[in-house]
Amino acid sequence: MEKGFVTATRVPDIFEDKTLMSRTHNTYFNKDTGQVMPVANEYTPPKPHKFRDEFELEPGMKDF
């Protein structure tokens, strides 16, 4: 038997998946310059919270 140690199989974790997704979704390859460029992240302001629409049922209307 030979001496030494055997490396265990490495299991990919969620952080590697997140890193791959951020590279693919937040960047693009510019063919003119040959570089990877970041995608412009346009800011959209948050919308006001809407809890529910209140209305009264008319006679004969079904609830659901």
C-alpha cells in the first residue's frame, strides 16, 4: 500500500452557483473590444405598498 492521502470529492455549493449566475446575468461580452462589460443596472424606485382593494359586492354578484 502506498503512503499519502486521498483528496475527498469536492461538492459544489450554492455560492459557486451564485457566482456563476452573477457572471452570466450581470455581464456581457463586447465583440468590438473583446472584453467582458458589466450590464447597466437601471434603478427603478420602489412602488407604494398596496394592501388590498376594498369594494362592496353588488346584489347578485358572487364572492369567489
